[in-house]
Amino acid sequence: MRQDELLRALSALRRAQVGGQRAPHKPLLMLWLLTRLHRSGSSAVAYAEAEGPVSRLINDFGPALANPARTPERAAMPFVHLERTLWDLRDAQGTPLPPSTAERGSLLKKAGAHGRLLPAVESLCADPATLASAVQLLLEEHFTPSLTQPLYDALGLEPETLLTGGDLREVLVRRRARRAGFAEEVLDAYRHACAVCGYDGLLAGRSVGLEAAHIRWHSHHGPDTVTNGLALCALHHTLFDLGALGLTAELRIRISPLYAARSQAGRYLHTLQDQPLAQPDRHSPGPDHIRWHQRQVFKHAAAAL
């Protein structure tokens, strides 16, 4: 396997759908395995060890589950189904486990299931530039920019410890570039104020801490149009992309029932429930984009799904 083949294989990870929802299980498992490889020099891991941390990543950065009893074992799906061009999965006796293996954590632990990235993959990712390219590719293709730092934090990765492999990545994987002018058009439409809280801070006459958010993520074919944009302060942008904040079809603010806070400042978010979203000068948020966010990102109560 060459560098270009590895990056193309990562780019081609099948985007699983569970009940019509995005399921970023495999990219999150890959990110966790690459982090493990970066730290220890080996990606080898038993399912019993991976289940907790990988399931937490999926719970935090994927849609909520209809059945809360399954949240502790969400790692089972990618552990079984990660492409075998990248991944070797075996039982306690060393017998390969097929992709038809049941996606049940209890069964995988009973079988002593353990996996490891193929030697060629590990060898390539021992090169810091290739590793950085692989991590950047997975983040850009499956998530949205405001989640990059939260994902790095959750993985325990320091971006500065990875060499930038961007040149290699851009040559090998062609990605739809964001349209120039999108951010400015969105901020202008919302009069340079957060559509959720009204924050409109300026520094030296320019907006500071205010960002143009995609409602439907760019990585999931969201267009760079004002109807797919919101002006949000940095805090509410992150909360929106994590699913703590959402919108109704009537353009009212929703707060996830899974969100909780101890401090008065944190509990302030609850006061925004059912408040109207600030309306732009023109081009209100598109209903299709709002429905996508409701379905794919917003953290519903488990019973509501």
C-alpha cells in the first residue's frame, strides 16, 4: 500500500446510515486507532478496551440513540465493519472474524475479539506527515470545522505535534472548496450579531468571536448559501454543531434535553428554549437544511427518536 492508496481508502470509508441518520462510527474509530498508534507505536487493541472510549466518542459526536441501553457499546458496529483493507479483526484464538459477526459488545468480549490496523497501514502512519494527512482527511470529510478542536481534545491529540501533510492530502484527495464570500454574506445578513444570543462584539471595528455556521454541514453536501448559514458566536456555533442547540421548523431555538450544566452561566442556555431565532435581512434558513440538522445533529431525548 502506498500513501495515495491509504488516503483514498480513508476517503472511501462507507458513510453508514442508521435509520436514515449519519453514523460517523468508522471515522471515529479510525481517529482513535491513529491516536493510539501515534502514542504507542501500535494500534492493536481488544474490543473490551476500545468499547468505552470509542463509544463515548460516538455518543458525543454522533446522533443520539433511540435505545439508550445501547450507548455503552456503540463501538461494536465499527469494530466489526471497519474496512478489511485497513483492519484485521480476530477472536481469542486468532481466527479472523468476518464482517457478518454480530454487532454486540457482549458477544465480542466473550469471543475475545481484538483488532489491529494492517501492517502496511501502521508502517505508512509511522510517518508524521502521512499521519497528519490521515487525521485531517477524516476530520474534514466527516465533521465540521467547529468540532476540530473538541475532537482533538476528546482524542487527547495535540495538533502541533503532527506535521502538516496538507500538500500531499490536497493532491491526492479532491475536495469541494468552500465558496469565497460565504462567511461575509452570512454575517452581513444577520447584521454581524449572533442569531441565538445577539452577541455583536467588535475589536478595532471588526466582528470578533462571531462565525458563519453551516446548518447542513459542508462535509455532508451543505451548500455555501445564506439559506444554509447562521451567524453564531463561537460558543453557540460549537453547541449548535454538537447538537446541544437546534431549531424548530418555525425558527425557534431548541435546547437538547441531554444538555445539563452546574453553573448559572451554563444554565443560562435553558432560558433560550423556544425563543425566536433572529431573522436575517433576507434569505431565511432553508427548511430542508433545518430538517437535516434536526435529524442528523440535534441531540434528542432518546425516547423521542
